[in-house]
Amino acid sequence: MTVRTEWLQLNGIRCERCVNRLALVLKDHPGLEYANANLMGQLQLSWDDEQTTREALLEAIARGGFRPAAGPPPGFE
């Protein structure tokens, strides 16, 4: 098992309901080990690379109406 961890800056997170919507689209995603988002749009993901891919996670995030911003979250350069 190879666990990958990544921070993403997401566009579209403006309130607690947005964070909850993101949690719902990621809930029960195969291979997702950990996901934590805050109101500044920063998302930390950890996933089992043998069960899912970064691209599959980004597709799930996009279904929730969110997309990654260019570059890492502020403070993670």
C-alpha cells in the first residue's frame, strides 16, 4: 500500500455548507484515507495509490462544484 498525501487550494469554498458538500462528494471514495478542508479552501488529501488516483479524486471534487486553483495553498509553497 502506497499512501500519497497532497495539499490543494480549491476555488469555490465560501462557507461551511461548501465544506460539507465537499465532504459528501468524497465520502466513501475507495482508497481515500483522509480528507480535511477548511474555509480558506485548503484541502489535505491522503489516499491509497493502489485503490484510487489523484485524477479520480479531482473528478469527485469537480462533481461537487470545486476545482483546484493554480499553485499550492498559501503557506505551502
